[in-house]
Amino acid sequence: MPRTDNDSWDITQSVGATALGVAAARAAETESADPLINDPFARVFVNAAGEGVWSIYADPGLLAKAVELEPDVRSRIQLMIDFMATRTAFFDEFFLGAADSGVRQVVILAAGLDARTWRLPWPDGTVVYELDQPKVLDFKTNTLREHGAQPKARLVNVPIDLRQDWPKALQEAGFDASRPAAWSAEGLVRYLPAQAQDLLFERIHSLSADGSWLASNVPGAGFTDPELVRRQREDMQRMRAAAAKLVDSEITDFDDLWYPEERTPVDGWLREYGWDVATATFSELMARYGRSVPQDAGHAMPPTLYVSAQRRR
């Protein structure tokens, strides 16, 4: 179902279902022979959610059946697992670097099923604010509580839609804008209209004291190229068709969830406003972590730029 201005979702619907896809990919990577990351909670979330299109990533038997229906599924699934593994490693290293520098306020925007509060070695005194739809945070909190997991930092959930006045809610929850913070907007920007993207980073900037850190993956050059978008949609439709024959649940059309609009380049905007910025393309990030993009599958992933920045003191 296409996005609307005031749409909402739980963890198995709409944008929420994408968080389960990410968790399933993290579970598959964690359980692989030579994992780049270790997310022991990813499998917990997938199991708690039950069967869905995300199951193809984390269930080898289901994947084998999907390959029989659509041979290209295996390479596409592996590319997605590599994508999520390298993305996870990028943000893990970002947060650990910020913590090593002395930052003790962390804000995870659109937290989804990000389990970093529970699995990263946070220094004493670290507070992690997680913002997302109320139903998504409830699912995550209840699932981890039932599993007996304990956060490794002080966790503050801020249940709010990021299209609302989340800066006010964040500050009311205890966030101190006079102190440096580490911000992440992971897997978020492409699901925002261009104008909402601009507002998001304006708000982050306004709440960021000197010495703050920021990381995001954002649409890269060619993101809206009509031919690329067409090929990606065709690939996804084949995947959905195969999944629909194997999974007894509604299959979200993920292409309907993002906004193919021209956007302000986030890296340039941040530099203009006094941030020191580093960037990496998807291919560069894959290479950094010893992964590669098959030549025949390069069009399967939307162009992505990884941005990390520090606000000058």
C-alpha cells in the first residue's frame, strides 16, 4: 500500500516490515560461517514475529524453495545480507568511535529493531534514546524482556512518529542539547519525502552541540534514475512473486514505501553548516569490509551514500 501523510504501522506492516527484513539479514549474517557482525537478538525478533517475507533471509529451507521458483533469488538475498552486514558494521564502528571520544548521549532515530543498546559495550554513563512508532518500540521492548535481555546503557524509549515534533519529545525525555550527542538515521531517509529529509537534518543540527557526531545512509547519485528504478522494481516484483507462493501472509510492496524525489545532498548540506564529513559509496563500503557487488547485480540495490560527520568544536 502506498504511503500517506499520516500512515502508521506495527512491526509486521508497511515500513515496520522492513525492520524485520533487516533483522532477518542480520540473523543470517550472524549465523554464517565467517560473520562480519554479531547480533544475537536478530533471530529473537524474527522468531517472535512469525512467518513473513523476511523469513526467506533467515530460513535456509525456505530460501531453497524460493530458488527453485526464481533462481536469481539466492544472489539477490546474499547481496541484501552483505548490504545489511556492512551497513551494521559501519554504524557499530561509528557509535563506538563516538563513545571513545567521550560522547555519552546517543540518539537512534527510527530505531526499528536496532539492538545496539543491548549488544554494544557502552561506557558507564551512556544514555541511549530510541525513537520510533509506539507499536514498533513496544514489540522490541516486550520481545527482549521476554528473552531476559538487559540493555548495556540507560535506555530511554521515545515513542513518536518522526513526522511529529520529536525534538520536543526527545528533550522532555531528558536529552540535553547543550551536550554533544551521537545521532544515527539508519535506513530512514529514503522513506521520507525530500522536504521531510531537510527538516530532519535541520532538527538534528539545531540539537547538536559542538563535538556531536552524526551518521546516516542516504540516497546516492542516480537514486531517481527512471531506468534504474524500473529494473529495481522488476527485481523486487520477481522476489515478491516467489515469496507469495511460499509465505502465508501479506507481502509488502517495499517499492511503494520510499519517495523517489530529488533531494538536497546531505553531505554538502552538513559541510555548509560546519560539520566535518566523510562519505563512502555502497561499493566502497562493501570493499572496506571485504565484500563485493556482483557485476550482474549492481542495479539491484538503490545508489546509497554513507555519511559520517562531526560538528566542529
